[in-house]
Amino acid sequence: MGEIRHHDDEDINNNNNHNPKKPKLTQTLISPAQILTEFAHHAPETARINNGSFGSVPNTITTSQRQFHLKFLSQPDQFFFNTLPNQILTSRKLLRSLINADDVSEVALVDNATTASAIVLQNVGRGFSEGRYARNDVVVMFSCAFQAVKKSIDAYVRRAGGEVVVVDLPFPVREKDEIVNAFRLGLVKGKGGGRKVRLAIIDHITSMPSVIMPVKELVKVCREEGVDRVFVDAAHAIGSVSVDVKEIGADFYVSNLHKWFFCPPSVAVLYSRKDVAEDLHHPVVSHEYGNGLAIESAWIGTRDYSAQLVVPDVFEFVNRFEGGIEGIMKRNHDAVVEMGEMLAKSWGTSLGAPPEMCPSMAMVGLPSSLGVLSDDDALRLRNCFRDRFGVEVPIHYQPLRDEEAGPRDQSGGFVTGYARISHQVYNTVDDYIKFRDAVNQLLRDGFSCKMLIPREE
């Protein structure tokens, strides 16, 4: 499939100064009834307040995706040689404008943030194995980094001779300076003994617990401390917060599009600043190896690329809402904070972060009497809400920083369990009332997590 490059970045130099045309706003805004129709495939018996894990796909987009499936099945050669490269380039141009990248060659489409992490960390690992980095040079990251990122560090960095400094995320958090100060100390520790920090990994929105990180300030600290490269793992960002990669200033930035931007699973946009992207490669090596990451990623063998191809249709979909994606983000943020405060008031707890640090998700403290005292308790309680009450919501266990200090609920007990609630356009107040009532029912029953029997493996 070497021909893909002919359709892709050859024309970039002629187009860099022109933003791609954004889909026009539809004359008639989407109605509440139409929103229900778009998500009618959701299980009606479930209060789905966990958009953050897997996202959601409207019927308009699944219909478009199916049309691409049929185009491929009807004439595969025409599809792969013509439709695929042109459509991927169209998607990349739209996303370049959305994230304010300088050049479309800096924008690659990959499966997900996990793939992007592998791309960046493989590159760092090669630095160690090829002798460009000294053994014991360092990667610095937060403790809340996604598990797949931690595993990629083990696979590519530690085994090649690198070391890792983990910075604890202060949580519950009250102000962004707590996070910035903790990370600066982690960078200073990483540089101890004459070592160099080769990569800093920063979340834009942490997954669990969920907090909007002061990403611009953290990148600035990395520059002040002489960090070689900065990678922002923003799996939850696009569609939840505004993204301007030039303003953020990182070398690499990845965001899933299937979590908060209504794309089917799975697709993510990986931005790599042009002056540092030369030696990045997709972990699946195919015909386009050596033609730049964006071109390599556009063809990794025969597979389903449809999630990448429907991006223009998603732009059209979000523009059916008042204010487009910016309006959606604001309404989701306002609603999730309102619902989180309603739940906290009912349970006598509080939010784990101030409203300005909540994206389209919020961490709500659970009553201490539920007894969330381990990660296993959190998982079993989540299963309980799903199986017994029809509520889908992740539960987080947060150990106390100090055995004698920490947030307390109205009964005086320490809060160590949090629910991560999400809000997306399909959610209603009834979803959160159902969750509120489920917790209150457990409290009336005298429930504790120790009553839950672990599931058999």
C-alpha cells in the first residue's frame, strides 16, 4: 500500500496555511427527542453515568461507519487505494485545526492512547538501548498514570536500563499549586545524582481519580527543569476540555476521540511536534515504515479503519448542538458538577476536586460506612451497583495520606471511596437520582463492602 503516501502528505505544503473547512452549522438544532433517538441503542434499564470509560456513539455515526464497511466490502481495491487515504487525510486536517497544530504532518491517527504511549515510550527505550541515554536516566510520571502507560514503561524503558520516578497525585485536591509543587519535587528527585530526565509524562485529565491537571504549568516546569521531552496523555481531553497544543507546549500529545468526541471505538489523535517527531514509528511495521509516523499509521495492514474515517461526520454531529463542541463541553461540565454536588449533599460528603478542576466527570465522596477500604472493595461495589441497581459507575479507593487526617463525611468517618460520575448529552437527572437512591438504600440496609463475596476467577 505504498501508494497511500501519494494521496496523503504530498500536498501538505500547499495546504498548511489554510484551515480545512469546518462543517457548516445545521440550521435546526438537535432536539431532546432527537438526542434520545441518537442513543436509543443504550440499555434502557441502566443508568449509564460512566461515559468516561468507553464513550458513546450516536446512531448517525454508526450509520456512517456502516456505509464505510459496505464501501470496503463492495470494492476493496477502490476503497484501500482511493477512499481510505483521502478520507484519513480529511480527518487529520479537521483535527489539526481543532487542536491548533501547525502542520497536518504533526497529526497522526492511531487506535487509542495506549498505542500512542507505546509509540513514544518505544522511542525512549531505543534511546537507552542505542546508548544515546545513560543507564539510570529517568522518566517521571504521576502515580495516577493509566495502567497501560505503566506497563509500557516496564516493557520499553525499565528493561532498556531507564529508571522511573513516580510522583503521588495529591487527592483530594483543593488547588492546582499542590500538583505543580509535587511534580517539581519529582523532577528534582529525578535529576539527583547527575541523572537526566529524558521524558516527563503528564495527564491532561487523570482517569481515576479524575482531575483536570494544570497541564500548561506542568509543561512549563518541565522546561525550567531541563526535561528532554514532554508527553501529555490526554485520553479524556478532546470533547471534554478545549485543546490547543501550541499553547500547552508539549512535544507529544494524545487524546482519544471515542471517549468524549462521539467517534466509534477506537481512534485517537497523536500530535508530535515536527522538530521532534522524526524518529517516531508505529509499533506495527508495514509498507509505509520510514515515511513518517502519520503515513505509517495510515496503513498498518488490512483492518477496519472506519473509526478514523467518520471524523468529518462527527464534526457535523456536534455542530447540531447549540455552541457546537464548546457548548457541549460547557453543559456537560456544569451538569456533572451540579449532579455531583447533589449527590454529595445527600450523602454528607464532598467532591474530590473544586468545580474548575472537574471536566465532564466528577469525583463524589461516598459515605464512610460503605467501607471502601481497598481496590477490591471498589471493584466489588461497582459490580454491586451494576448487578443489583442497574447503575454503571466506576468506584475509586483513595488511601488516606495520613492515618489521622483526611476528608470526613457528616458522620465523622474518613472518606476513602469515591464515585466517578460522568455527564454526556444523553444523560438525564433521573440517572443520578437512581444512583443517589441506590447508595441511600445500601445505607438503610446497613451495608458494608465486607458483606460482598469476591467473584470467582
